[in-house]
Amino acid sequence: MAKPDDRSDNVEKLQDAIQDTIENFREGQDYLSEHADEISGDEKAQIEAKNKRRLQSIRGFREEVKDEAADAQK
């Protein structure tokens, strides 16, 4: 038998994911600024691309939080 769909903690999980992603973004930015003279162009490009994806993920997570909050109001 399938488990019932329990969405009661989705917003909390999404907020945790947002916080984790923001932390990873900041670590990437810090790494770039602290090691600018030591890293290769390829490594810099990879970190910048990853951080760009992180920002996109954060936006998506925030939209999901809005959707979940709207569903909870129903």
C-alpha cells in the first residue's frame, strides 16, 4: 500500500535547502576571492557556473515555498 502524501513539512524542508544552497554559494564566492591568484581559469569558470546554478535553484526553491504556502491556505 502506498504511503499517504504528507506535505506538512515541505516548506521547512525547502527552507533548509535554501539555507544550504545559500551557504554553498557564499563558500564558492569566498573561495574565488580568497584564492583568485591560485586557481586556474577553468576552475574559476566551474565555480562561477556552479554558483549561477545555485542562484537558479534558490529562485526555484522560493517559488516552491510560495506554492506550498498557497496550498496550505486552501
